Amino acid sequence: MIFLATTRSLTLALLAFAVICAGPAVAQQIKAGDLVLDHAWARATPGGAKVGGAYLTIKNNGTAADKLLGGSSPVAAEVQVHEMAMNNGVMTMRPVEGGLSIPAGQSVTLAPGGYHIMLMQLKAALKQGDKLPVTLQFEKAGKVDVTFDIEGVGASAPPPGQMDQGMPGMKEPMQMKPGQKM
Amino acid sequence: MLKSRGLLAAVLAALFLFVAVKTFLNHSTNVENARSSTTIGGAFELTDQDGQQVTEKDLLGQPSVMFFGYMYCPDICPTTLLELTNWLKALGADADKLNTIFVSVDSSRDTPKQMKLYLSSFDPHIRGFTGRVTQIRKVTSEYHVYYKRVQLDGGDYVYDHSALIYLMDQNGRYVGIITPNEHETTAIGKLRGLIK
């Protein structure tokens, strides 16, 4: 009887530990066929904004390339894959024609300044701390439900070369204190 | 033999000198042309986020920081506005000494009311200017800002646009730019330099 009670409390303790580990700070990893989706996050939208950007890392463990074609979400009329690029100081943004290729054995990261999942005609603002449900559509892996953690407005992944400071989407926007010396 | 070698050296030296001088002169002319044809900044008439009419004259007396974009942009525009927010915080009370302005190139969607709501998510120093198509064409032309409307499938549209931040002095004269990938320390240094 005593043994049983100990086992039960141990189980409860383990369960509690598991819940802590699976807390909101750890982005959920999703497996869909050969794909592993990780670090799914979105930017909170400024007041009245009708568009939003969502980001994640997609790893293809398979032997054939897959393609991210787009998706759907209950909070947006349209979900597309876009690429942002800078040329001579001019910003361009376009839907990725034919879908974003995820080559076999490789990992593709969607991050500010590059690829993003473009949520158009938002029905509600994306608020920091909330979750954003999106069903992504892949050519081979099919439909995959992903929950994106909503970070701050204009939150940013670290620029290339600073990747060791954290994973994309895990970095808080840099906040400066008034009068702080540089 | 020795004589001809000396002559060859002299000819080569003369040729080198000629090319060097010509290159220098060409370069100077180009710089001069560039200066005279790229005066950034000038007269404009727009509407601010409170519905008030504004012109370039309203900005005189203190330096200005201007960024052109649109609110249907999920990437560079909120990124830049957040950066400006952080930089203005770093400046502390000195942020009051700057006009910090987000100019919309999206005349039909970015109304003053929408801009006010949008900018409420960023530093309160940042003002939003918008206007009619002709007014936006005028201000972007004065500031040499490139922008182009691009139609997407499904009826939506996006803009290609210059993503540089323009720094103007208190007399409305162009001082320099902050580029999108500029380091935060450099950017804040440029803003401090502008206030001095």
C-alpha cells in the first residue's frame, strides 16, 4: 500500500515535470511524414493591421523533395508563402511561385527578411502570447496542423552570423532602456 | 637597345599618367553630376495620423527621420518601426528633438485613422503621414523613393518600396541614410549625430 502511494506520487511528480517541460516557452515539434516542423512562431500585428507573418523551420528527412504550397487559417481569409527580398535598398515581396521547395535531407527556415507565411485579410489581431492555428499544405506530406506562438510586434530572428545566440523565433525583440549608454 | 627601353618606359609612363588623369576627371564629373541631380527632400503636402494637413515647413526647426512604407507589409515595415521604437527609447529625452515620420505609399488603404491605430503599437514619437495618390507621388519623387504597386492573384496588392531611412537636418536638407541592415549602435550614433 505504501509502495503504491509512493509510485502514485512519483508518477504525479513526473507528470508535473513533463507539463513544465512542455510549457509555452518550448515550441512544439511536429512530425508529418518525412517532415519535421519546428520553432513555429508569428509576429503580433500592430493595431488595425490586416496582414501578419508567421515563421518556422521545416526539415525534410526523406529522400524526395517536398513543397510548402500554402495553407489556411480560421483567422485569415488567405494564407500564402511569400518571399521578401532587398535589392539596392528596395524591398520586394512576392508569393513563392509553385511553392517553397524543401529539398531532401535539408532544412528550410522561414524568418523575417526572407520567406514567411503571409496571413492576409486577418479577421482578428494577432496578440503576443496567444496561439495562431494554421493548416499548412504540403505537396507530399499533405495537410499539417501547426500552432504558432505569437511573439512581439516586429519581433525578429537573429540575423545571419548570430544564430548561435538563439534559434529563430526564440529571440525577444531588443529593448533599450532610456538613456542607456551604447 | 638601352635607349629604346628608356623610350618605351617613358611612353608607358605617359600613357599611365594620361589614363589616371582622365579617370580622375571623369570621376569628378560623375560625382558633380550625381550631386546636382539627387537633391533628396523638398516640398510636400500630406495628412498626418490626426487628420491634420502637414507640409515640409512643419518639419523645419528640428531634424527629421523619415521612413517610407505601407501598413499591409508584414516584414520590413514593422521591423523598421520596432527598430525606430528601440532607438528612440535609447535616445531618451533627446527623442523629442527629432521628427520621426512613417510616410505611407499606400494611398487607398492607409487612411489617417488606420495609421493612428497602427502607430499606437510603436513609440509615440512616430508620426504617420499619408495622402492622395498625387501627393504621395510628389513626396516620393522629392525624396527619390522608389515604390511600385504589384497586383497579386486574388485581388490583393503589395508594394515594392525603398526601405532606407532618410536623415534630414533642421533646415530640411538631406544628411544621410540608415540602411535596413545597419547595426543598432551605428544607427543610434547617426541619430545622436543628427540631433547635435
